[in-house]
Amino acid sequence: MSWFVTCLDGVISLTKVGLQLVGDRYPGIQKKPSRVICHGHYRDIYSQSISREAARKILGIDANSAVILFFGQIRPYKGVVGLVEAFREIQMPGVELVIAGRIKNAELAKEIESASAEDPRVRVYDQFVPETKVSQFFSAADLVVLPYTEILNSGSAILALSLDRPVLVPDLGSMRELRSLVGDQWIRTFNGKLTAGELLDAISWATSNAERNQKPVLTEWKDIARETKEFFEMILANG
């Protein structure tokens, strides 16, 4: 890696945090020209073309429930077992948890099944979700929770924001930076282990925030293209 760094003419990072972390680990990168160019939105790929009511009818979810969604490929570090355990402690009626994504690890699948313990409020869709059905899950949700134990950047968080859903994430990696970019009305962070109390507070925040009347401001791909081109041109001009 030290040799690789000497070969670089410049560095592009999705976040300031990422650039700082790689610079701390490989100090040679700090001497290279760099640019932070944020991750683009997914609005042109996953259009939210289905209503909340229609999405819930398709998925068999009560129209009046408060719905928490975890979405994405399920791996041990993503904290799904802890999410189920925290959710099971919620005694308030009318709350449901939807987990949608492929579980490739058989042992992890058993842990999630055991944690759910046939709780009818927990729905697990252990499957790859095609592009045409992604909006169904997000349209049906009130809150997206991504309780990762390790995280730097998150495409799932950007996807949720692209589909206008508020997100609860740990205060790790670049999540605080993402919160500062889109606003506290769209990103809520927590520290330490996820608890039932944190989930309840997040549900209240997600369902009652009056400031969430405009779409979150996310990076446009045309701006990413322009900034990348400008950075390349600067590198070439400086030899």
C-alpha cells in the first residue's frame, strides 16, 4: 500500500471523514491533491411511484401501524439481531418491524429467526429485492433503521433519503457528516447499543417532524461529473 500511494496523482473521497482516515493510516496521501465529492442520490433509479397505502396493502401491513424498516443485504456487522432484540422490548401496540434483504449466512439467519421467536410484528423477507419492488418497502415505512456495528459510508442510507424516508444510524464513520449535509430532520444518530427506548424516540421523531416537508438535498450526478472532471483537469494541468 505504501508503494501504491507513491503512484497516485490525486485522491477523491466520498466524505471528509474517509479522507482523514485514509490520510491518518497512510500519511503519504496527505501530500496528494484531494477532493471530497459526495455520493449521488438514487432517485433516477428507484422512483417512489407507489403510495403508502398501496405499498402496505401489497405487503400485508396494517395501514395504521408505525413501521420500522431495515433494508439491504444482511450481514453480521449490520446489527440486525440487535435491532430485533431491541424491537422485541417495545410494548407499545401498533408497531411493526420489516427486515428486507438476502441473508447469505445460514447461522445468522437462525439467529434472526430465534430473536424474532415467531413475533408476528416482525416480518423477515429473506430475499433479493428487485428494483421494481424496492419502493414498496420504503413507501410502506415510517422510519429506516440501519444499526450497523461498523460503518463508514452507507448506500442504504442514501437510498432511504432518496426515497424521502428518515433514517436512524449509529454515530459512526461519516454518519454525522451526512446528518450535517441533509439536516437533523432526516438523519438521527445514536451512540452505543441500540435500545428499545432509542427506537421509540426515533419512531416519534420520524412520525411527527413537521419540518420534513421538503425532499432532502442530495448530490446530483451532473454535479459529481462536473466536479470529477474539474479535479482531473487540475491534476493534468499541474503535471
